[in-house]
Amino acid sequence: MSGGSPAGGRRIRWSGPRAFLVECASLAEVVALHARLSAEPLTGQLETLAAAETVALSFTHRAAAVAGADAVRHWEVSSGDLPEGRLVEIEVVYDGEDLTDVGAATGLSPEALVRWHTETTWVGAFGGFAPGFTYAAPADPGAEPLDIRRRDSPRTSVPAGSVAIAGRFSAVYPRTSPGGWQLIGRTDAPMWDLDRPSPALVAPGDRVRYRAVREAATVRDTVGDVRDQGATATGTGPALMVEASGLQSLLQDLGRTGHGDLGVPAAGAADADSARQANRIVGNDPDAAVVETLLGGLALRARGHHVLALAGAEGPARITAAEPAAASTLASATGPGGAPTDRPAPARTPFALYDGEALTIGEPEAGLRTYVAVRGGLDATPVLGSRSTDTLSGLGPAALSAGTEVSVRGGAGGAAVGSPEPPLRRLPRAGSATVLRVTPGPREDWFGAAGLERLTGQDWQVGHQSNRLGVRLEVSDDSAGAPLERIREGELASEGAVAGALQVPPSGLPVLFLADHPVTGGYPVIGVVVPQDLILAAQLPPGAAVRFEIVDPDAPDADIPEKPHAPDATGDRRTRED
């Protein structure tokens, strides 16, 4: 196999200021290029993600991404660049629901289809869809592949351990999940196990052989178990006790970047800037775990004395005095002034929450997500190096619920508590339109100039089905707007996606990817919100209006963090009143 680049170099498709897709001539070239980038990472490289026809790369900053694109465009790769992967044998009971139908569609008997599947040596090409779900392709590029159609109607629930084929690929579902692949068998092989040094049984580059067995296989969900490694603390140490969780309250840090090849999203705080601000104010490291709560309603009671800070959404918060018995003890501890009474909790300012007192977060007036930092940081069992809750893959602690006790870690390394800070940005509000800067996406050519004009020439409305995976945009019934229209037919092979990507399904209504977005997507991306405006995207409340503005990725402010500032009398230009 030779994957040499063409005379003009590989095509680069930019996906925001800091990331791009590298188009490859074949899957073999994808695998070889990915192997080299994994073994020889470029300066500033954060993530490398292989897909069917592309390799996605993301970087720490714009200059590193530009240099990386110049370097990788002309790299020569060949089969000699591939490391010798492990050989993984998977025992399969071939009794899948679709075995007979797939055989009939391919002109093979069920026995012949099983023989083809077991006699083929497969190679892990790329991950995606779910942790441990690895797309494996025939290792021999000269072999005549079977091209298996996906089901016309995907199943709402595919059992864990199902062995499936679709297109040119074979894979095993590591957990119970929806899916449209054809099921030909089942296995009890644990495809994902966090107790292994490499959690995925099959990683990109590994060789796979399936072996037919007759004994029944007992399968289990190997991903959902990690929810038990949560934030619950039982004891007498310093902690915050959840009395009410609101609509959704999660533990988050800055996420688990670098595991996209395993199908694991970065996750982390949806508004990372506000999480960093809250930690900075209480003297924590930027990556300390915080509580991210949605639309208020969270109530936390202190065990022990703590220093807290609130950042993110603008709204009321109040501290309620301790119960009488605890208040009497607190009065003795606090001296002549006695125990504090009920009082408001300030925003972006360090404040004390004494033993037995409760903090209640009200409904925000601007923004969507509030971040609660505690000096020392909140504790939970790290999963792949992060304490963040990933709502897509199921990794990390369970969502907080009434009765949960979250331990507070000891100390903050001697760092001083910070001073009060102004808002980072003017946050979105109902009744106003928020302007988000975007760069043209890697598949803008699927929509043409008219598509970009429609994207930027009308207001979009935030749908009520939005979540941490993405902001679902709609066209208001009382506006003159319309969905986006493709100028190109056909389906797009799944490829790497970044936070901020505006992916457009057939409905023409964009989805703006946030922290828990899938690592790959099969719909074209028309534009990408610049990293500095993700704070606004994560704070868009349902019903808010959004307008997009195309910017040059090399513009001075497209990739330079803005300094915190308070909105002036006219307001931040990113948000305008209607």
C-alpha cells in the first residue's frame, strides 16, 4: 500500500481557527497518516482522530494549527509507517437477527457469510460513536470488500456485545445503545474496561480475528458501570450536601482531551471560561472540579466551613442560616459577632459558607449555566484523568441528586483567594439576539455562497431540546427565516468534529456542538463558532435568538482570549437588544 500525497499536497479543510481535516485518498492512507501523527505529534497537537476518509487534528492555538497544516499537507506515508498492532481474537456466537437477510442481500448463505467474516483479518481503523466502538476494516486493501447497507430504520436499542457490520466495516457494540448496523452475532468480550491500561479492547492499528463458537455468550454493559465511581461521600469530612439538584447539576472540570480515538468526547464544563473564573476566585487550579447547574434550583448545605465562588449565569443566589443547633455551635466558633444570618451570595466574589448553612441558586436573568467552585475543589473518582460527567458516553460521576454528598478536597496548595471580578462577557438573555462569530466550515461547499448568506442573514432561535451535546437551532414561526438547503446530493462519510461546529442534518436546522458532542459526525459542517464565543454558545437559554457573523480565522481577535470586562451602558456588541 502506498499513501503518498499528490503533487499539490493533501487537501486541508479548516474546522475553526485551531483545527482542520486532512483528506486522504484511501482508508489505508488514513490509518497510516494517523499512525504517524500518533507516534510523531506535531507541536501543539491536542487530538488526532481518524475517520473513514479524513484525519482530524486540533491544536492549542492558531499558529500551531497553521504550521501543522503546512507540515502534514506534504507528508509521505506508506504501509511501512504502520506499527505492528496487537492481534485481538473475539469469540462470536453467530445467531444475529440480520444474519439471514444480510446473506441474501450479498448472495451468500448464512454459513458463507460467517466464513467470510471469520476468515478475514480486520484492522482497527478508527474509533467513534461510543467508548470502545472501533471501526475495523479488512486488513488486506486488495481484498474485494462486501458493502453492507445500514438498516433503513435504526433500532432504538442494540444489546451490548452485538457483533455488527455496515459498509466496509465490522464492529462490536460495547454497551446497549441505538444503532443502525446489521447484527450478525454476539460476544461476551468486554470491549471497554476502565481497569485495563488501554480501556478499549480494540484500538486503532490492532488486528482483529473473529472466531465462531457454539456456546452461548452472556453479554453485559461495560460502560454504564463507571457511574458508580461518583461524587457520593459518606462520612464526617468536609463536604457539600445536595438538598435540591435543580433541572440538571453535574460535576465538571476541564475535561478529558486526547481520547477521541476511543470514542470518548472531551466533555468538561460547557462554559470552560466561567469554570476557570470561579476556580481562580477561590484560589484553585483551573482544572479543579466544580458544580455546573442549569437554570437554577440547586441547593447545597455545607458540612464544615468553606469558601465558594459563583460564575457564569447572572442570577440571584442566597445563603440560608444554619439550623438552630448548628447555629449555636457556629456562634461559638465565630466569636462576638455571632452566627451570620440569611444573606445574598455575591457573584464572582469569594464568600464564606459556614457549617450547616445552605446556598440556593435562583433562576438566572441572563445566561443558562452557573458554576459553583469550592476552595480545594470537589472530589470524585477520576475517569481517564477527569472528574467530569459526560452525558453522551456515560463516563464520570452520576448527575447530582437530592441526598448526594460531594466531598471537598483539602487545601488549595497555598494559593491566595482571589479578588472580585467583573463579568467575562455580556451573557445571552431572552428577548435579545446574541451574535456568534464563525469561520466557514470544512463542508461549506455543500451549501454554497447562498447557504452562508442564509446562515448569517437571519436570526435563529434556540430550541428547547438543546443540551450539553449541542444547541439545536430553529426558525421562528413569526420570522422570515428558512432552513439551510444543500446544493450537493449524497451522504457524507463520518469525520471528526469540534466544539463549536455547526452541523446541518437533512432538516436544514443547524446543531451547534458543545462539550459532550460526538467525536465524529456524518452531517456536513457549514461553519464553526470561534473558541472565544463558546462561552456565549454554552449560555444560550431556550428561546433566545442567535445571529452568526463570518470572520477571518486569522483576524487578531479570532483566536486571542478577550480580557474580562464589564458591559458598558450600550452593552457588549455580541448581544443586541431587539
